[in-house]
Amino acid sequence: MVLLTTIARRLRSFQRSLSSTTVPSNRVACRPRPLRPRRPPAMQGFGHNSSTMIVVNTPRPSQELAFTNYAYCSTGDLRKFAIPGSSLAQRRNTKVSVGDQISVITFFPPASFFLALLNLELDYVKAKDNRNEELDAVVLAQHLHKKYNNQVMTTGQKVLFEFLGTNYIFNVNQALVEDEEKANDIERGIITNDTYIVFEADSSSGIKIINQREDASSKIFRLKNVDLQKLGIGGLGEEFGQIFRRAFASRVCPPHVINKLGIKHVKGMLLYGPPGTGKTLMARQIGKLFNGREPKIVNGPELMSKDVGETKKNVRDLFADAEQEQRARGDQSDLHVIIFDEIDVICKTRGSTWDGTDVQDAIVNQLLTKVEALNNVLLIGITNKRDLLDEALLRPGRLEILVEFNLPDETGRLQILQIYTNKMKGNFFLAADVNLQELVALTKNYSGAELEGVVKCAVSFASNRQINMDDLNKEVDEENIKVTMNDLLNSLQEIIPALGVSTYDLQQCRFNGMIDCGERHKHVYESIMFLVSQVKKNKRVELFACLLEGPQGSGKTTIAASIGIDSDFPYVKIVSPALIRGLNESSICAKIVQVFEDAYMSQLSIIILDDIEVLLDYFAVGPRFSNLIAQTLLVYLESPPPKGKNMFVIGTTSKVEFLESIKLCSAFFVTYHVPALAKADAIKVLEHLNVFARDDIDAAAEALDGMPLKKLYSVINRAATGKEKD
């Protein structure tokens, strides 16, 4: 079946030429004229009116007509079509012979049928012996645009053309349309002035393409503009802007301009940040933006091997194509994008690991050598643990662009939720009561991956309502599947953010709740809550630390936990003796470091250091304590968080004299004393617990005067238990 798009042009001149041909008089050749026929979307594509034609030789002058890439038909045949069709491929390409009967139908181009990229492989029509010829890509592209604009080109098509007195043939290796969603589905389209043409030629043909990169200029990308939401990327506009400016802005400029500026293109970048924040997604989508080669995507653990030389070979193989092309084409080489996920697995700091073979160090050295030696490579490294990477890898000329991916803010969370719900909304599976803005307010410190998990979980709730557990084979009523706001709210109970509030741990620290323990405890609580509000409102207060000291069991931890819950900060973490149980000294330091580093990912964070003397492994005899842990705490308590991040630290201790002796108290800006319960305080607690008769409360409070709160709870519980037995 052959496509036709023709409108009579130069008809009279061709009719005159027919008088000397053997073509039947009822077959008048006509040259088509470029046309973009329009039709309602529902009717776009192949038409229904068809006809049968007989293949004949091209009428004279056949040489001129053969190089137009057009088919010619008589006016009698042309009248059978309501609208002219598209171009007819050459007989060889369509596998037909003179005299064959072919079926022809009208074709109406669908929407988004215009080519963004055309990759052509050039060769001579007749092989040239010992001939080397240079073809200027800029001039050649202008010539082909002038000759073939508004024609349809199909992947695999061969076209004859004449250029500067020589006959050539090109093969269409790749044809990508402008719509990125359909680029992989449609393998043909119409050439326009905006179509970027890439030329290739086999080295054995004797044809050398020059100025290919000059012609590329701003057309190294497949798309004219980048819509991050269409690419499935939400809340990362700032990060993308930084990546584009540093890595790609110079590549948009012509090479001769870059040479005059005396700079080199960036060869690598590192995307780092907590898991699920879109690092890998961004890298993959960036790789898809380029014309030419598809990016190579590798995972760090996949390259590791038990064999000493196998891992090094795997690294070499990654760069083999880029090395070969750079040797063959030099500056005309295409850009090779290599995406290296979990790069920290094979690029740890040299000397940090020892297995008797120094393989780890050799891998880092080899990777550095490859990146520095090749000019046609862009290496994108991805990691959650930047601190593990060898610093030599992050120097200029290597992975010199460092882009941090933080947790999405409110705008970013809204964009991400819209991306994951747009399709179900368009297909009427999203209930009318869903309020994404309300959901955004409830998902502080959720990563992009966790937000996707929330939507998936909500879909599971909605789907489960349509499943009959008594008959699992019963067909699901898809019309009644609706994801409601209640489904999304229930999902928040199952999908807990890794960098969110440690609600369970905090609730365990105030097992009996926050009750009225008298004016002194109330004053401490209100004073700290005031400071918390100042940290939240005042952006200039980046770090504030306060210390709660008092006798053991006086309620310090309960106050700290209550402040963490009531603060409404998106990140609250408690470092308690229970968290470090069974860990050695270095592991405890690593845990403390991890808590602070995680807090830096959040805009607002609270860290509670509970029982600091226990965290320091303090023992009165000696005295003995861990200086390594003490110095780790000092460093983080005295170092402000990254710019734009605010942190509040609450410490608790029963050994304030010890903390003063090791100069740790000076790291806290203010210290509050939390006293044991006086008689008046004990009366309030006993009234709240409601375990004594009214006449017995005063006597009980007298006996409990000065008792720590935790011990008071223990005594009352034992007394209540004994009464129940009696």
C-alpha cells in the first residue's frame, strides 16, 4: 500500500513533456505541491476512498523527476481522490515492478505528525573508487530542507538526491516526531523547517561529514521546550534549572563560540539526597531529552564482581563506545550519557576499604582516568550517601556539578500528587471530594516516592471495595471504582515518611500523657514552646538548643516529647538510650550523625537528645565516658544547619554537673530546671489519675512530696494493683 500527497503543480510543463513518452495519454504526470491537509481529529489517519493503479516508468525527463522523491499520476487518476495523498516511495523501496497493480488510498496526517529529528545515512548512488569527499552538514541540511520540506519520511526509506553535481542516496535511520509521548510509536513524519537533520556516513564510503556540531547549535535536544510535569517530574524545577545552566547551556552554543571562550564542557555531575526524591527519575529523563544516542543506565552493584579484573572490565566497557567514536570522529562525536546509579558502591573513598587486593582503589582510579580522557561523555552519578564518595571524584573536570535533592515543599508535593492522579481524574476514577491541597498540608516531609506510595495505597482501598471475598472470580465493576479522600487519608496511616515525625517513639516517652504537674512544669513547657515558635517564624534563628536538667524521673523526657508532638515540625527524632542499645562507640556516633544529617533535609526539625549522660556512656567511677561521642555532639550542636534550614535541639540530663565539667553545657543556649513534684503538684497529679478518694488525696500527696514523677506513677500503679487483688 502506497501513500500519496499530491496537488497539481507545473502540470502544464509536464503535460508537454509527455508528447515524447510512451506513457498512455490518459496518464498525465503531475508534480505534487506541499500541503498539510486538515481534517477533524476523529477522521485523521487513513481515508476510506481507495483506488487501484498500474505502476509505469517515470515520464521524461525521467532524470529530473527521479530525484524529487515524488510519485506522478495522471489527472484522471487524481480526480478519484477527494483530497490528494502523501508521497509514493520508489519502486525498489516499495518492492513493486513496472506493470504491477497497486492499491492507493488517501492519507490524512494525524496530529503531532511533524518531525523533530531525522537521522540520515549518506552514500553515493554509484560507488567512488579512492575518493574522499567532505560534505558540510549545514549546507546539506539547507539543501534537503528546501527540496523535501512537507514530505513524509519513514524509517528505512531510501531517497535519491543530487547535490553539487553528484548523485547521492540517503537511508532514513531514525525519524522522531515532535510529540515526545508518541516519538517511540510513530516511525515517520513530515519534514518542516524546524526538523533537525543528523547526517551519518560509513567510513568506507569515502564521505566525511563536517560541521555537524555547528549545525546542531541549539538543536541537541529533541524538544523545543521542556515540560517537567509531562516528563513525570514534580517539584524539581529549581534543581533542573541548575543542572541545565551548568551542564547544557554551553552545549547549546556552537563549538566555535566555546573555543573562543576557552572553556570545556562539563563532563559529569552528582545528584545526591535522601531516597525517593527524584534523583534517578531526573537523570533518566535528562538522558531522553537528547537527540542521538540513548543513555546508558547502570547500577553500581551490577558492576561489582567477585573476580578481581571483572569489575574493572565492566567499567571499561561502559566507555568503549565513546572511546571508539572519539577516535573516529573527534569533535564531531555524539554526546554519550552514562547514568551511574548508586555510584557510592564502587567509588568509596580510596583507602577506606581493604580486601587485600586494592580493587576498590583501582576502580576509582580507572573511572577518573576515563572521565578526564574523553570529551564526548557526560557522566551522571546518583547517590544517597555523598559522604562515602572519594573527594577526588568531585573535583572540577570530573563530577564537578553537585546538585542536592531535598524533600519537596508544598508546591512540589502538589505537583507530584497531580502527576500521579491526573490520569485517574481524566478517566473519572477520582471522587469529587478529593482535595489535593488538604492532602499536601498533611504530607510534610513525604518524598516523591512516598507520595506515589500514598496514591497506590489509596487505589488499593478503592479496588478492594469492589472485590467480593466470597467469589474472587466475580467480575469487578470498574464503573464504581472511585478513589475517595477517605482512601487517601487512610493511606497516610500506612505510608509513613522515613524522614518524618517519630510519633510512636515520642508517644512511648509520655506513656501516661501530658498532665498538669503544677505551675513550675507548665512554665518550662510554655517557655520552650515560645522558643520553638521563634525558630519557626524567624528565619535568622537557624539553630537553637536548650537543656532540660533535673532529678531522674522529674518529667524532662515527657516535656521534650510533648514539645516534639505539639510543635507541628515536619521532622522530629528522639535519640534515646533505647535507640543505641547494643551499639559500639563508633556505631553510636554514626547513628547521631545520621539523625542530624537527615534533619538537614527538612526545612524545620527538632532533635531530642534524651539522657545525654547515658548516650555518652558516663560512669561515675573514674569518671569514665566516651570522648568520641561527646566531640560528635559538640560539633553538631555548634554547627548551624545548611542555609534555609532551621533546627531546634532539646537535651535532657540528670547529671548537669558532669556535662558542665566536659564543657558540653556551653553548647546549649539556655538551661531549664525541671524539679521533682512538690505537695501541691502531687495533688494535681493524683486528682488527674483519679485513683484515690477525695478525702485521701491530701494524705497521699503529703507522702509523695518531693517524689520524682516517674516514681510516683510506679507507686500508684503498684498500689492500684494491690487494691484490685484485695
